[in-house]
Amino acid sequence: MHIDEDDLKFKKKTSQASRYGVMGLCLGKKLKDELDQYCEDRGIIKSKLIKALLRQYLNDKKNPFLKDE
């Protein structure tokens, strides 16, 4: 009988923050309340809005001459 002892050892876990770029934001009460209300009114997910805004900002900074109008 052969048991592979490597499968029985603890494996180092990679945190979700390291794997997926999870980060915390300190928005302050006024901005957080405004974001909450905006997303609630439109039925959108806050994290997806923030991700879309960040993606658009980075795209604009990479190609400042190709902005959407």
C-alpha cells in the first residue's frame, strides 16, 4: 500500500486579496451614502460600478486621445 504523504500536508493558501486584487476603500460617510443611494436607485452592484469606473479611468489615462464622447 502506498500513500502519498504530500497530499496529507498543509498547503499554503493564497489569500483572495492577493489572488483577485481585493482591497478596502475608505470613502467617508457622505460619499458612501451617495454611492449607496445611486446604486440602490439604479439597481446596480456597487463593486461592479467601482470596477467599471476604474477600468474606464485607466483606459482614458492609457489613451487620452481615444476618449468616448
